[in-house]
Amino acid sequence: MPQVVEFPLLTGDVRAAFADLVKLCREVPESGAPFRDVRSGLRAARFWDRERPVSGLRFIGSGGATVMPSPFMKRLAAAASDDAMMDELLDRLWELNPLLFKTVLELTTQRAHGKDEVYKFLGSFAYRGVVPSRPALEAWIVIATACGLFKPVGIAIAPGPRAERFARKVADFVVEEFLAEDRPVPDPIVPGGDEDAPAAAEAAPTAIGAEPTAQVVAAVGQPLPPALRHLLPSTALASPRGRGRVVPVARLLGGAGEGGHGFAEDILTDTTARISAWWGEVAAQPRGFAPADFGLDAEAWVEGADEVLYRVAVAAALAFRLDTDRAGVVAAFKALEQAGVLGDLYHGTVPETLSGAVDAKALMLASLAARRCAESPDLASMIDQQPSAAAVFTALDGVLGRGLFRIELFWILDMLAQLGVVRHDDLAELTVLPHRLVRDTLFRLGFLATPYAADAITLAAAARAAHAAAGPSGRPDDVLASFALAAGCAYDCAHRRTCEYACRERLE
């Protein structure tokens, strides 16, 4: 049995989506069907995601130019009633990841758990399996709840009417035996030349010095950059639009920002209040990275600050340069650690052996970080001596910048803040990640004169603007990126005629 951690995210009438999936399975003959036809059926059933085509194909258990009916597809096609359909879908969830199934069901059997509580447990050391991303867990729970494994209890979930059916199976499941024999399921084949496949230009950049292009999922259907994939999907958040009075366009014409391109201070203050109120209402708790994800704590800094700083730099490179989610980044770091590669690179020695679990790109990134840190072995002591967060940022930029890191410097500073080794009054202004998505949002809302950032100085100015725009309601980068996704913010915005926010798009 595998540990699949990516599932189709279903919205709207989930039961109808199940019925459409059954219809598709019945239409695929024993001799197979062309991929294009199956893709159309999956799209109609909302089991198809053009950016993650593997998730839908993996769920049905088939793929290739000619899609042959899998055992699951045959069982689902034979389902004679809604109850039989639900049973087959739940059996499929068990097949794809029995450890996740057992863990969540046992948690909710003890008492009703909120989804954030469930995810917090999965991210702890108590859970020994592969941790899904937060949106992936949401997708799994949506399917399981619609099938009756869980039932909603307010904002929490508890065992549903079909949970008892799995009681014996869950009780007999031995985690140790499963982990000893666990093998990943092969990815289904997605035929080349498919117009729904992501274009090569949309892949994450390989140059460590170039910031990934941020793309708005809700507006243009593109994936978020890796370091933002912990955010909840836009469909999981209430829209911030339609909640207040419209700011008249006439008030936006007399800009008073830098170079006359921004909005008046009272308008910006009003926007901040609206965003903060919305964020407080949705109560979203996106989970980013923490030092504990990489086995780091304040005590380690005391014992070896330079090595901790190096490991944080490696983690930053992986978080921004591997085209994967949070779980993939942590797994890549742990693979380097367990193979002894991190220690060897830090001490300047060549690893004697390399495990097959070590990702080649992760190894390259760790090597680059090791080389730069070795060029300035006193960086940790320099950081301890700085009088402000701005000075710490300058020191980091002087050593780890210079074509190696840009936006990652803010991430590194945030890790040091979480460790408690950097404490300054201006720290909150520089632990914001000024992603392009965040800067575009700030520009449209009038907090920045331009979304472009050519160097660390302009990135720092964007981080400070984000801190001012989001207010005290949460991590500014999470707040503003989530706001943009949920509101559908984009250039040439489709909502500019009806949106009440002060935005440059309304001036077009």
C-alpha cells in the first residue's frame, strides 16, 4: 500500500461529481479509451486539474495514451446504488493512504477535531507518515466527508455514518509493518503534447538567484510558487469583496503616494482596516515553515551558530527552488540530513556515499549554500552584534546575497526570529516575504509605486509596505497573498467594475 498525499480538490456538489465519475468509469470499455476522452470525463466530474493532472489519474488508477479500466474503475462502474458507490470511494481512499485514513479517523473518534488541529497533528513527530500539504488534506477530507466517513460538527469533523465499517480494518492495521513494506505507487502516465499539461515556461526556475514568478491561482489558473503553497486554496476562503461601501473612483484620482502614483493616506488606512477585518473573519491559519521542521532550535544556535545558519540557508534554498510543497521540502532536507550530506558539506568534505533518496537538485543547492557560508565563517557572530533587524538584513545580504539569495533573505531572517536569536523592534517589518504576488497586490492597492524589485533595498521596501498594508491580523505575506487569491485580484481584473476596494485596476 502507498502513501498518496495529493487528491483532487472537489468543489460545489461533490455527490454529483461522484455520480459523474461513476458514469465515466462505466463508459470506458475493457479495451480502453483514448486519453482525451477520459480527460474530458474527469474534467466534467471535476476530478481533473490541468496543473496537477497526476492527482486525478492516480485516483482512478490509470493513465497513458489509451486508458485501460483499473480494478477500482471496474468496481466503481459496477456500483448498483449510492451506498455501494460511497463504499467503493472510501475503499479507494484506504488503498491510496491507509496510514492517513487510520490517523484521522482515530483522532476524530477521540473527539471532534478541527481541520487545523488535524493538520497540526500530522505535522508533528507523532505522525510517522508522509505529511500532505494543507490543501491536499482539505481535499481528502472533502471526499471522505461526502462519502460519510466524517460528519461536520460546527467547524470540526467527527466520525460519520460509515466510520463503523472501517473500525476493524483500522484496529488491525499495524503501522510498523506498513512503514516497513511501504512502496510509493508509480505515477500514471500523462501523454505528451496534451494541451492541458503545464507549459515548460511555467516550471520553477532552476537559477538560484532568480525569484519564481508568482501566479494567481484564482485568476489565471497557474500554480503558486513553492514557498506559498502552504496557503489555503482560494475556494476555501470567503471572498473579501462585497463587504463594505465602495470607494469612489474620484477619490483615487488625486494620488498622494511616492511620485504621485499612490493613494491618499486615509484611503490606505481604510484598505488596511478592511483587509484586517476580512482576515479576522475567515480565521485562516496557513502553516508555513518552522525551525522544528528542519530539526533546529535555540539550543542548537548556542552550541553551533554557524552550522545552524548554514542549515537555515540550505532550507531556504530548498523551500524556494524545489518545485514541491512543504512536505516535499522537509523530506528533501531530511534525506540530506540522514545521508550525512549536510554535515559533510559544512565541514568541507566529500560525502563517501550518496543515498538514492537524495535529490540531485537538493544536493546542488546545499553545495552552493555551503560554499557561500564557508566564505564568511563569522556571519553568525556578525548577526549577534547588529543593532537592528535592518542591520542584520544588510549583513545577510552582504554574504548570502550577491546573486545567490534575494527573497530568501527574508525567509532566513524569519527563521532566525522564530529561533529567538534575532530580536529587534523593527524585526516584524523584515520577516515578510515580498513575493511578486504580494508586490503586485500592494501595487494595485496603492501601497507601492511599482511591483518591480531589482535589488534587496527595493525588496525590503516592499516588505515594509506589506507589513503596513496587512495590519496586525497575521503574517502579512500570507494575508495579502490569500486576499489576492480569494478576491480574484489580477491585472485586467474581471471585478474592477464591481469591486469596492481602492485599486488601480478601477482607474483603467
